[in-house]
Amino acid sequence: MEVKFEAVASKTCELYCKLGIKAYKEHYLHLWKNNDPTPYIEESFTLDVVVNELKDNLSSLWLLYMGDTAVGILKLIKDAPIGPYNSKEATLLEKIYILNKFSGKGIGSLALSWVETYCQNSDKQVLWLETMQKGPALNFYLKNGYQILKEKQLKFDLVLDKQKPMYVLLKKIN
């Protein structure tokens, strides 16, 4: 299976938004009161937000393709300090969303490997991310060599209290 990574450009911002919204809703509606993730969608997947992120040199937005089919998105923050690591040493994998019908096919593992190589080529020492304490994502990341660094809470008021606990995970890559 070949997975391709394409940098988001102004002409593909709308596709990035649509994929992000669809994949997020497929996987995370259960976090929200009344299954309504509007606050997150408005912060993450409006055209204005994505166009502004494209202008930010620290943000790196990607579309994932299997063949000619767009199957997911990635968002990296290139210089993102964490713990003892400064901004030159660390990158944040802020978003990795894959459409439900393509989940479980190895795309996530390939995407993580690609991101790690991207970071190594940028002379980063660590890659970090945040994930829910409950659900399959945590085991996926642990299986791929990430370690729990600390706990945190989701910041959105409309997220159910029992769903707010998160972990910050870290992987040394260089």
C-alpha cells in the first residue's frame, strides 16, 4: 500500500477542512456534550483558520492519500518546546486524523514513520503529541514507541468531564 503526503496549498484548503471535519466527527463525537464538536471545528477547520495556518511558518499541514483518494490529514508545529526540549529540538504532531473506513489499514503507522523521518531531516530530537487517556489512540501511540510524559485536560467547556483527561506523549527520534 502506498500512502502519499501532499503539503496543503491554497487550492486544497477546502479539502483539508472537509477531511478534518469528517474524520474528527467519525472518531470523536462521543467526547462532546450533545455530540456537538462545533467549538473544536470552528477553531481547527474553517477556511479562515487553515488559510492563516498556511501563512504561519511554524505550521505544516498535510493531506494523506492512498492512491488518488484523500484519506486523512496531518498538522505539525515545527518548533514546539516541551519539557526539557527547546523549540529547535521538538516538533508537535498536533493533528493526525484518518477517515474511519481507512483506519486499521496501517496508514497511521506509515504516517507516524513519515512524520518521524520529516523531523529527523529537520534535526529534531523529539516528536510529541497529545492524546485521550481513553480510547484506542493511546495504545496505538504506545505501540509505536511513544512514552507518557505527563497528564493534562482538554480545554473545551463542552467536552464531557469524563472525557477531558489526556496524556502528553513523547518519542525521541534523533
